[in-house]
Amino acid sequence: MMYSGEGIVLRRKVLREDDFLVTLLTKEYGKLSLAVRSGAKIKSKLSPPLANAHRIEFAAVKGQEIDTLTFSAILERFGPLEASLEQRLRALQLVEAVDRLVGDHVADRQIYDHLSEALRVLGQTSDAVRAGKFLAHRFLWVLLHRLGTGPEVRFCVNCRKVASLSSFSVAKGGMLCASCHGMDAGAISVPPRLIPFFQLEKERDDSIASGDLALFSRIVYEWVALHLSRPLNSFSFTDTYVSRG
Ligand SMILES: [Zn+2]
């Protein structure tokens, strides 16, 4: 049986000899992996669209164990992602986050659009160091909330008060207010100006100071790490590389 759709390329992995496996986040079927037969051969027409985090159209045929890709073509390259190493690394963060956090075969149009839009914005940004860092971590934060694994950010996890939130507690699972700050000795102080970023009210990085961006990124990543058995390689690598560069 044949089927077709559109998807965003998340990952490639060698299967055997010239065959590889491509993992896509598809609009219609959620995340799925397809075998690309002879895809590693130079003459393969299937392979080039799968080289980066492109949005592609594809066709596949059902197999006993694994489905096989029979057609692929690029629909969108997401701007000049191929031009800048920083942007490619940031794109890698977005797709790795989806690959690791999203389960197979669960179609979710909001997550699909969230990833497309983030890649599009990333392709248009000229400042992959700062804007890119904010974008990647905000993307993760939104993704976690969408997947139902986000922490409580609207009120204090201890007393449920909405006012004077002052720290984030990984152990308690969200924000603590000034009165409850002492509940967790490991709680990380969050300045009031940064709270709206955690509550997803601010979409752009325009008004975030670099120290605040570092704090935002650290808290997002600490929360993500809780949900994963091993770290996101692209996050450990990129922030080391980009901050040194
Ligand atoms: Zn409280």
C-alpha cells in the first residue's frame, strides 16, 4: 500500500550498506521512520532532499517491518539555513528536540506548525548566537508544554498564588512565590522581568538581557534534562561552540 504526505526531516541513520533510515515529523501521521533503499549511492534521487532539516513531500510504501521511501522532493528550505553554521546548529537543536521528545505515529498539527515556524524564523534571523539561542530554548519550552510535560508557570506550585513569583524549582515542578521560595533550597531565583518569558507571553528576544537569556536557557534545559535519559547532544555541543565562537 502506498501513502504520501509532507514532513520535516529530523534525522538520518545508516541501516546497512547503501541503505539508510530517515526520520520525519509528518503533518499527517506524526513522527515516522522510513527506509531509503540505496539512498547512500551518489545517483540516488531520493537522498538530496533529506540532507538537511527541509520540509519535503514524500511517498512511501508499507513494509512488513519498516516502510520504504519511494519519492521525496523539497517544498521549503527554510531560508539560508545552509549558509551559516550557527543556523545549522540551531536547526539541529530544534529537530533533535522533536526527535527525542515526540513519540512515533501521533499526528499533532500544532507541533508540526511549531517546528515549521521555528525553522522559518531561524532561517530569517541574522543573529543566530543570541536570537537563535532564545529561539531554540523557547521552542523547547513551548514543545514541553504542548506535550503536557511543561512545569507550572502560572502560579506558585506550593500555595497557588499568582502574585510575586520569584524562583523556579525543578524539584517542585514549577514556580515558587517569594513566601514559598524557602521550600526548595535548590530553587533558582528568577527576576520579575523574566517571568513573562516563562509564561510564554513574550515571543521575541528583543527585551531579554544576555544574563537573563543565560538564566532562561539554563532553566529550560534543566527541566528538559529531567525528561530524557541522556542529554540532547546538539544542545550540549552548540552552546559550547557558539559561546566560544
Ligand atoms: Zn507560594
